[in-house]
Amino acid sequence: MELYNVKQYPQAAALFQKAADLNPQSPEPLKLLAEARNAQGQHAEGAAALLKALQLSTAAGQKPEEALYKRAVAMAYDAKSPAAVELGRQWVGAYPSPDSWHNALAIYRNLNNPDPAAAIDILRLSRATNSLQGTGDYHIYAFEAANEANYGEAKSLIAEGLASGKIKASDPIVQEIQSALKGKAAPTEAELAAAEQGAKIPTAFLHVGDRYYGAGNYQKAAELYREAAAKGADANLASLRLGEALARAGDKAGATAALSKVGGSLAEVAKYWLVYVQHG
């Protein structure tokens, strides 16, 4: 540690690496190695060392402390490494909380710049985990929902945020959202039933499923998402939305089965939803 403390990072890293080689089952030298690599600006290498430390602790039947997950995620994010996404999932799996979920999902969004279709699925998960924070999250979510004409979901989201105190009615951004939603009524049960009857093409079933989801009728949303898949909708998107609806309905087995089928660009989002299903 003396070499590290006097900022002789390359020499310190060499000694920590030697200690790790001599004690291959111990995570402690790897933690020190990670800090030395990180201090050298080698963020990806530091994150890799911490990932190995996490794996060793888990293999030994020990639950790594949350600070270790946070540090690993931070290093990987600084390196703009895709490993930050997987480390974020491991973090929320071990220590699920509104804070860990918010940070892990924010990192995912920042690293991947998801298109609007994927953004809504991430923000739905933020809402499910009570990890939406500030007007920014609510602004993006509400406008993405409104862009899909899913006014019920957008309006219930804002009402929920106001009731919880997470957003304020006096905030100009909130006022902008409410102005955009003015006159856009949430669909009634009769209107939803009529839209369901009128659905003919795959995307129509997806859209009606989204409106049932926005109304909090997750079982009915699941029915529409299944129908969308049967009619030929994008299989990955239909399975993801089905998994989301079943997860919110409390059907863990059904949600796990649906989410496990998701591939392509939506696979990473589905993996986060699977963590929610398994750990809450």
C-alpha cells in the first residue's frame, strides 16, 4: 500500500498482481489491484479485477458488500464498458433498492441510447421498482407514452409522481407535460373493449395491450400481447411486453418464461426485467 499511497501506481499494481497470483482464491488483492489500475486511468482493467473479486466472493458463499458492486459499476461506466450493464444487473440483484435500480437503469440508458420503443420498457421498469427520480425521468416517460397515444399511462404516471412528491405541480417541466396531456383522456373500459374488437393487425394488438397496461389491467394487457405475437408481431417486443405485464400481475413463472424468450436488441432490457421478477 505504501507505493499506492505515494502514487507509484504501476509499481503498486505489479505488487498487487503478484499477491493476487499467489492467492488466487482471495478477492482482497484484486480489490487493491483494481484501485491501482483505476488510478492509472485503466478503468476497464480495474472493473475487470473487481468483477473477478465479486465472482470469487460469490463462489466462496460470501455476499459481496454493496460498496464493491458500486465501485465496480463506477469503474466500468467510466471506461464506457458494456460490462457496466451486467455489473449493474448483479448490483440490483444483490441489493435491490430504488437507489440501485435508478443508477443501474440510468447507466444502461446512457451507455446504450435506446430508441423510444426500448426507452418506454426501461422506464416502465423504473416505475415498477419505484426508482423514477426527478422531472427528467417523468418527462421522458410521459412524452414517450404520449407519443404512442397511450395517454392513460402518461396521465397516471404524472398523477402518481405528484402524489408521491417526486415531482411538483409548480415545476415548469411538469406544467409543460400537463399542458401537452390536457384534453387527452385516458380510455374508458368501453373504449378499450371497442379498440380490442377493432384490432386487426399485429401492431394494433400491441397498442391496445399497451393501453390496458397503462390502465393497470395487466392480465388483460397480457392477453393482447399474446394475441399480438400470434398475429405475427415482432416476437421479441411481444415477449418483452408480455413479460412486463405478467411481472406486474405477479405471475413470476409466466413472466420468466416470456422474458427468457426475448432476443436481439431488447435482450438486455429483458434481463433487467428478469432481475426484477426474481428479486423485486
